[in-house]
Amino acid sequence: MAFAAKMILTICVLFACVFPAQLQADAMTLLTAADYSQFAYMEPDRRYSYGDDTQQVAELYLPETPPPHPVIVLAHGGCYYGSYDLRPISSIARALTDEGFAVWNIEYRRAGNGGDFPNMFLDVGAATDRLREIAEEQELDLQHVISIGHSAGGHLALWLAGRKRIATTSALYSADPLPVAGVIGLAPIADIADALERGMCGTALPVVMGSQLPTAEANLKDSSPVELLPLAVPQIHIVGSEDDLIRENLQRYVDAALDAGDDVELIVLEGAGHFELVAVDKPEWQQAVEAIQRLRTTIAGILQ
């Protein structure tokens, strides 16, 4: 399916006229990784395993709206390190049920707990495909699946949409991956060769990418979103203006995606850093919710 190339670059200045003093204060105190780690954990409605490892679990959050429920596959970030898990992002999983979505918050092996290449990718694929086994029981609509990821999870959300293009000879090949209808990237790492070159995520990214292996070049081809273009699904990516490395990395991906003919929108939130996008009490999160609902409408129109 081909989509017209499109990019809307939006600079969003939030409440500048109404609360100028607060805006100035917020610009001086961006959220940190330590703040992110303290985000409240929201208990899921159901918890499932998709493998034998303790990291191979996914948590399901269900809306109160009538079924069948449209589904979001949610991939947390944390720069691929095992010390960051799915708990901080559970707050947005619960928040999205208020928007009418069932949210599948996936855990996966990472650097330091078994996520060496190709395991992290195999876990993310297996977790997503597990939805087929619970869809009838939980009354899920798998025709309109949206993948959403923050930071390193944004990489994985994009990869889920692109894995249908992976060669049959690859260690990451899946014969029948669950289709993804659209992607939301929340400050995603999207060009992995660029990220490796810049040293993003320290020692963790080389581990999960197998960049020291003889197959390193092939690994990039099969697991970096920019190498899997065109994804042929609509995408909206959001990044803070103060999130410099991610913003530059994402711009490279967006330019390449547009050149490949994908339908891509880039939103830059003025004054935001890396974590405001996934803080449910911040106005940046509301911008993300609006983008998610717009993508939902776009997908519904395409699949009619």
C-alpha cells in the first residue's frame, strides 16, 4: 500500500500567554531519568507470559468502552538497559484506556538480562504475536493495531511495523507477523547506525544490536527502522526541542521515510525534553494523546 509523502513540522508553545512564569520555570527544570524511574506503577487488568524467561511477560490494560477494543502495543524505553523496565510507562498504558484503547505493555529482555542480539527483537515480536492467542478471550480488534514506543521502545515500535520486510534468511524473520496499522514514536531512536556512531545508550546498544558480531551489517539491515523503509503505514513522531541527540537522529529517519514515500508527520514540542512526552501530568502528554487519536482516525479511513 502506498501513501503520499507528507510531513507537518509543528512547533508547539504551550500556555505561553496564560502562564508565562510557569513556562519559564518548566523550561529550566526538565524531567530526568531519575524522575522517570519514579513514575507511578499502574496495575494491569491481566498479565500474560509469552516465554519461559521472567522478562517474557506482557501486561494488558482494558478500557471500559464496549468491545471489540482497538489495540496499542506499547514498548517502553530505558536505552536498552535491563535496569529500566515496563513499570514507569504503565501510567500511560492506563491513561490510554480512557481513550478507548486496550493497551498491551510488553516487557522484553535487554542488555544485562539476556537481550543480546537477536533476543530482544525476538521477544518483542513474540510478545506482539501473542495477542492472537488472547484476542477472542479479551475481545480485541487486531485489524487496527497501533505500535507506540518511547525512546528505545520507539525503535522497537517502528521495527514491529517493518518486520514484514525482513528477509527469510534473517535470524529475525517471522513467517506471519501480526500486522501493525500505524506507529507513534515518542522520542524514538530510529536510525541505529547513527545512534551507534554517536555512542547513544552507551554499552547497551552494541549488545542488543550484536554490533561486535561478524553479522553486524546484516543485523542493522534487519533491525534498524531506517533500513526497513518504506514501512507503508502512517506514522506520527513526537520529540522535544531540547532532546537534541534524539531530535537529530529522528530527523534523519523522517527525511529517509519521506524519500521512501511513507506518510510521516513530525511534531517538535518547544521547550520539552526526553521524558515530558510520557508524563501523564504534563501538557506534552496531551499533545501525544491528540496525535494518537488522529492516527486512529487515519487508520480507520485507510482500512474502510
